[in-house]
Amino acid sequence: MPGKLKRNYKPKKKFHQRKGFFLSLGIFIGVIIVAAFYQTSVYFSSNESCMMCHVHPHAEESWRLSTHVNNGSGVMVNCVDCHLPPKDNTLDHYSAKVVLGARDVWGYLTKDSADLDWERKSELDHAIKYIPNESCVKCHQNLFPQGVTDDGVTAHLYYEENAEKLDLQCISCHLDAGHYNPNYAHGQMVGIPGMTSGAAADSSSFYKEATLVTTFTDYTEQIPGTVVSFNMVAINGGNFNMGSPEKEPFRNPDESPLHEVSLDPFFMAEVETTWDQYWAFYAATMSEGRTPPEVVYENNLNAMDVDAISGPTAPFGFPDQGWGQGDRPAITMTHYAAETFCQWLSEKTGKRYRLPTEAEWEYAARGGTASAYFFPGSPKDFSAQGFMRNIFKPKTDSISVYVIYDKNSGSRSQPPSQVLPNPFGLKNMLGNVMEYCADRYDPEAYGKRSGVTTNPLVTDGDEWVVRGGYYNSDAADVRSADRSHTLHDDWLKTDPQQPKSIWWYSDIKGVGFRVVCEPDSTMTIN
């Protein structure tokens, strides 16, 4: 019996033999999984796979027309080369790939591409979210290649010195490198867009004299020596409560306290200063001069020489952003340039044109009303701020009739014909572009006033007041009482010039201005 047991006994495999088998199997399976993930990653890194979800009709076309495909080196830059961090940083690269890929798939499955605002998605403030700057630097390690222009050298030196401090991005100046945009221009503007030499020389239709205004009533101003005219609206003076009440939705602390202001009568332009008006000023005064506005203001108007008023130097690119000119609002000029325009207009017409005070602006914007807007409705009805308002779409019907803002602008300024006027007959007081005021910005200004304040003007502060919101503003930010201000350094962040331009901002598109005119002391006012 013992012998039989011994004959039938089969010894168990040693532990290390079983461990080796499972280890080999695990390695084999791991290699298969890694290879599968790698091949999947390779497939979903191809341009063709990217375009499966990115159904924007011009994405591929604009890419193929860009310098990333059509260039002297013959190198083609692919989607993932720009839109993902470099593969050198494996964790960042693949984590970004997973996050962006999941977002793209979700959007593809749940959203209608016809509803997407492609124009806005091509703007810089959106593009910087999807183009890591380190991807640009990975390829463009030499910022001073053979053939680079003097302006390019200056700009790239500025970038090297300030990239980290100012958080500069390559696409701030090269937004069309990956996707060609025919309306994008990088470089200094030559001449005046849309004006031919023949048109400029034809003076037969020029106005000879400015409009004579003897009574306080609406009038159409004619700028002598140009074909440009514009409407001015007579705004009767009066008292109003400036600021917002405590229960107004979305109010800000700098709108308090509500206080009474008294204003003298004034004229205000029906619309924001247009490109037609601004290019007339540019053509008449462009020079390299630097005449401070206060120097001209201190002189007697009758003694001023319009030829001595310095005008803007040429901007980089086309400041209208390719959106159109004509009666669209002129944009991207500095507060200094807007003031200088007023000086020039005053000399050309013999009247006293200037920027509105903040109090005049709000009084005119309200149009005799005391609510958040001059038209019916609460900011809660129209605003998209907040999670629930994004789920349940806000109302747009009544506000869109009067205001160019985030929901109806197409991410660009619009001509005044797109909206109806307020009760005073003024268009685009709320929205379209922010408007400069004559006041310095003081968040505590209202609290420093007592009783009835007459014709207030704030002269202390580092920044200037801007009012009215702009084309990408939420409805909460186009209320009559909403206040904002310039961000001078930020708006010049990518300007490489030393000294920086005093005429044009490089990093703001939604700012412009409208003019007011002071009635002559001898004018009859009803």
C-alpha cells in the first residue's frame, strides 16, 4: 500500500514556476494593452480623426491655407502639434488629450454645430485656452531666423524680456498662423482702409462750412473739408438719481450710494463715433507728433491751428478687425486719441466738442427712466450668469431690439441700424462698444458726494471711466448704472513699441467713444 501511494504521487509545481508564468502572462497582456492604447492614441492624433468631431466647415480649409501648411520650409504642422502640450511632457500631453477629447466628443454628440459661435471661438480670448504656448516655443526655438524684419526683431526681443512677467502668448501676435484669416493683418497699416487716392483727392463734395447752430435743438454736424456728417441730439438738463438701488440685480459696490445729480443741457452724438469720422480725423492729422491734449485745451479755441493738432500714428494691423468700417463704431483707440479727436473736431467746426462726463453719460443712457434699463425687463430676465440661467436660456426678445450684446452680436461690433434708439433718440448707449468718459475712475466717487451734486467730474485716479458694456458683455453688464474703467497696461500688453503707442491699444477691441457738445452761452435754450 505505501508503495502504491508513492508510485501515484505527483509533486506540485514549485512556487517560483507559477509566479514566473503569471508574470510573463501579465507582461504579455500589458504589452498588448500599451500597444492598443498607443495605436489608439496615434489614430486619434491624426488630422483626420480631429476633423471627425470638429465639424466647423472652414477648420480644415483655413488650416491648409495657413503658414503652418504653406511655408518655405515645406514642414506641415498638424492639429495636435498646436492644440496639445508637447509630448516631452507626457503627463500634461495625455491628460490634456483625454480632457479635450472627451469635451469634443460630448459637444459632437449633444450640440448642433449650426448653433456654435464660430466667430467668437476664433478670437484670441478663446484661442488661448486651446493653444499651449509651450507648443509654439517647442518648434520656434529660434526667434530671430534669417530674413526676420526689424519690426519682428523688436517684437521678439520684447517677447523674450516680458513673456513670463506679462504672460505673453505667441498667438497674441500670430493668431492666424494655424488657421488663415483673410481679415487678420499683422504689421503696420499703410494708408487708410477703403480709401483710394482718387477718392481722397476729390474735394468737389466736401463740406465748406460747419453747421450753424443758434438754438438748442437737434442738428446734423458737417465737418468742413470732408464728406462726413453726423447727428447730434439736444439733451435737456435736469436732475436724476445716479447709481443703482440696493435691490437692483447684479449691482456692483461702485454704483453706491444712489445720489442726486443736476446737469446743464448738452448735445450728444446720436451714435458712437464711426470709422468714417475717425478716418477723416486720421487723414487730416496723422503725424509723429506728441501734442498733449491739455496743451490745446488751455489755448483759446479761436486761436487754435488744426494743422498743429497731432494725429494718430499708423496702427498695427487693421483696427476694425475686418468687421467693416463706414458707420460701425471706431474702436481700439486710446483715451488720449479720443480726446485729441474732440480737439480736432472742435477746431474744424468752431464748437466745443468733448467726451461726456460720467454723469452726462448715465443721464443720457437712462433716457428719463430710473430702472436697470431704459426698456422693460429685469437683468434677471436677460442675464446668462449662473448655472441655472445657462440651462434655461434667458430671454432675448426685448433686449435685442435695443442692445448689441453677447447674445446677438456675433462677437463683433455692429452698425447702429441694428438697434432702436432710447427715449432720448440715442442708439447703442448700452452695448456694442464701451465708451470713454471724461472722468477718472474712482470706485468711491459716489460716496464722496452729498446733497445735489451739479455737473460732477472726477479728476483724480489712474484709469478712465468707460461705460455701456460691449458686444461680448452679458446682459448684467449693460445696465444703465454699470461702471467700468480702462486697464491701460493690460490693454497695451502685447505692444512691443518703446515707448508704447499713445494712440492705439493692442489688446482691447470693444472700446470706442461718442462726443458731446457744449451749447454756446448765447444759445437760446427752452
